[in-house]
Amino acid sequence: MPAYQVDHVVDQTGAGDVLTGTVAARLALGDDLRAAVRLGAAAAALSLQGHGGTGHLASLDESRRLVAQTSAREVLT
């Protein structure tokens, strides 16, 4: 599973829920498992930047930018 870094971690609350919800939604929309997990992991990482479970809910575009900015090599190491 990929792990993405963010600049500033504020709170971990809800990150697992964001991961799970994003993966489920993307699978329901027809994404393959690998793409869904990458996007879910990016959304979860971005959610760490806000307070509480809904402090920062990343947009689809924001999550996609984080995936695109992180090379496969960075993710796997």
C-alpha cells in the first residue's frame, strides 16, 4: 500500500475512515483496486492536516495532485 507524506500532521482522527471511504467510493465508480487504494491513501494522508475527523477532507483534485506529485519510487521505499 502506498504511503504519502504531507508537510504538517495535525491529527490522525478519521484517516482510516477517509482511506476506507475513498477506496469504496472509487471501486463503486469503476476504478481498479490499485488506483482506488492510491487515491484513498493520498486522501487519508491529506486528512492528517486538519483537526478532528472532518478537519480537512481533500477534494478529488487535491488527492489526484498528491498521487501525481509522488513518484512510484518514492511510494515504494
